[in-house]
Amino acid sequence: MERVRIFELLLAFGGTLTSRQIVDYLNTSGTTAKRTMAEFKTIGIVNIETEPSEHGEPQKRMTLDNKFGWFLSEEFEDLKSAYRKNFTPLLPEDNIQNCIADNELVGGIFLTVLAT
């Protein structure tokens, strides 16, 4: 899930994103940001550069590889929007806060029960 959120943020920023932006916008740790950036680099969808920072530790900047520029196209945005319109989650978004986790992991998925 973290990778999806970071990839969507990368697209929202036009294909270039720093580790600091990931931390700030997604309220995640620097370790998670840099790990996910390294995963993206490993699978070949981004290039990563290190740049100096005014606040100590150098920042990582990832840029979407040119081979994947289609993700920045209007065509992809239209497909994504159409998918989201037709996607029905198992639990409506406004009810997610009203769910109780059983605290049992079954088949790798936490079971949730609607609070009654």
C-alpha cells in the first residue's frame, strides 16, 4: 500500500519527488521513503540522485524513468479516473472509521467487522 501511495505522489509531482516530500506529504518515516525509492529503482521505474540538504542529511530525488512517461499522460489519468469511478470498496470509505479489527490475522488479511 505504501508503494501505491508513493507512486501516486510521484505522479502528482510530475515525475520527480524527494524523500523529504514523501515524508511531509504522506506522514511516513524517512526510512520508509528511502526504502520505497530504492525498491522503485531496483525494478527500473525511477532514477535516483543524491543532493545536498540544508538540514543535514542529503536528500534522495527520484525521477520517473523516461520509459514510463506514459504514467504522466492524460490517457493514463483518464484510465485511472474511470477505474476509480467504477471501483466499489468492500467497505464504504465513510464506514472505515467505524470498523473494529478482530486482532486476528487470517490468511494474511485482518478481518474487520462493522460496528453495530
